[in-house]
Amino acid sequence: MNYAIVGTFMLSVATLGGWLIVRYRDASKLKQVKWALFVLYFWILNFLQLIILALVHFLQR
């Protein structure tokens, strides 16, 4: 599988997921706090995806 496609998919999922979590979970926060939480959720989602993809890759071998 092409690494660029996987990376684009991971970036899209993390960005959309972080934005949706901040929008619906933390609606009453200040704008600066929302940005900080978005960055936090973005990186958490990225690392979760990396862990899952590493496990899938390991189990396929």
C-alpha cells in the first residue's frame, strides 16, 4: 500500500475526529481552549492510529 495514501487518510481522520470532538464535547469553552484541545485530540488520534496500524502490520507478518 502506498505510504502517501495511508498518511493522508490518517491526517484526515485525526483532523476530522479532533474537530468533531471539540465541537460537540467542549462547546462551552473559550476559543483558545478549543484550539488547545483540538491539538491534543489530534495528536491522540494520530498516535492511536499509528499503534493500530503497527499492530495490524505486525500481525500480518
